[in-house]
Amino acid sequence: MTDHTYHIPVMLGPCIEGLAINPNGIYVDLTFGGGGHSREILKHLDKGHLYGFDQDADAEVNVPEDDRFTFVQANFRDFRKYLRLYGVDKVDGILADLGISSHQIDEPKRGFSTRFEGELDMRMSAAMSISAKDVLNTYEESQLHKIFGIYGEVKNAKTLAQAVVSQRAMVPFSTTESFKSLLQRFAPRGKEFKYFAQVFQALRIEVNDEMGALEEMLLQTVDALKPGGRLVVMSYHSLEDRLVKNFIAKGKFQGEVEKDFYGNLIRPLEPVTRKAVVADAEEIQRNNRARSAKLRIAKKL
């Protein structure tokens, strides 16, 4: 049974267009979630096949009954290994929507949302070794400062990290409400909700090692794609977008662009669009989560 409220796919049209689907090709949806992007890809396939990955066991309820689709419950950082288990070496296109699904946010017991009382968990998979509660109760102050500052782009990250360490010495954090009551003291007036969201996002990125997983996944896409194959990645955070942009532009995450003897760029991928594609005003009005989305499309050279 498919749950269409599980997650509304963002920029569905541009994503499908970016993949430039060959009806008989092999495609990978690395972030299956509610299956919105996958169902649309299947509409464009004839004898082709689609592999959908998701580390969250909850996503399996959305798997379409279609012989051309294979669901793999795994973190996308391991997608190459799993494709090989299915005898797949090269694919025609790879899609990754890096946003958290609406279902995960709206499930109180998962602890992702600032709106509900729940355990401070935030693990996208039960296989993850640490939860948000572990991060808040055991990390050094300097580590917390870095997480809040870099992943959450929180202005008073140092002060907040100090407060977390002081608070947990008296009473360890266990629920979203216990943590929010502390955050309330440091949130700028009138911008409380945004502040909570930034801090929760920072914790989620750390718990799930999202930046590490993204780097590992991107590095594998080059070998997995056929020449001319498409990579379509949608991100919602400036750090993620920077990694994707650098990787497409240079084939690596940092450093200068490498050039050959003739001054030509040495890189495995080429951007298909000069700038990131963003949602139009109509879609943003319909789906607020599209507001911060940036879509980048590349082609294997």
C-alpha cells in the first residue's frame, strides 16, 4: 500500500527531466522515501529497471508492485556494493533527494520534529550506533560547539554548547521537550521556531553522519555511471550543496580545479545546468519544503 502523504516529492518535473530517461536503461533512486520520484521514473521506463535505496525500514510500505523495481534497505553510502550484488555494474542515471521525509518529521517517536514530544533519537536507521540523546549527553563541549556552528549555522553555538554541558550535569537530556526548554533561553525572540529547526538539523546531521555518507556516495557515482549517464542531486542545506557543487565542478570536494597540459579541466562529470535549479513560486506555495531546495544535474564525461 502506498502512502501518498508520506512525502511530497520536491521539483518532480525538473528531477525527471534532469535524468533524461532512456526507457530501457537502469536507474537508481538513492533516497526512495515515499516513492514519489521512483513512481514517476517507472512511468518513463519500458524494459528498463529501477533500484530504490532507503536506510529507513518504514519506507518499505511505499514499494510499488512492479517487476521493474527493486527495493534495497541500505544507506546510500553503500549503494555500489549492493548494485554489484544484483549484478549491476553501470547505470544510466542516479537520483538523490537529500531532504528528510515528511513521514520521519511527522512521526513523534523518531524525535526529528520540534513540534512533538518524543525521544531524542533522530536515527534514520535503527542500525545507527548513536542517537541525538547520546550526542547531547556525552559529546565534549568543543564537539557540540562545532556541530551547532557548522551543521546548524547557529550564531550563539559556543554559548549553547556550554549550556548543554551545564544542564546535563544536573539532569541528562532524554526528550525533545527537555531539550527545547533549554533552547528557549537562547533562541532570538520571534525566531524561536527557526532556531529550534537549525539546532535539530545539526543534531540530525551528526547522528546520521550525513556529510560523510554524502561524500562516500558522490565518489561512487563516477564509477557507477555509464558515459553520458546523469547524476541528479537535490540538497536543502548550504553545506550539502557546496559538496555537490564542488564535486560536479572538480571531481573532488576541496582544492583547485585540475587541468591537463592544454588547459582543459580534468573532471569526471560535467554540469548540465550552469546554476542550481530552484523551485518556482507556485511549488513553494504548495510545498514549503521546496523553499530551500537546490537541484544540480551533471553528466558523466
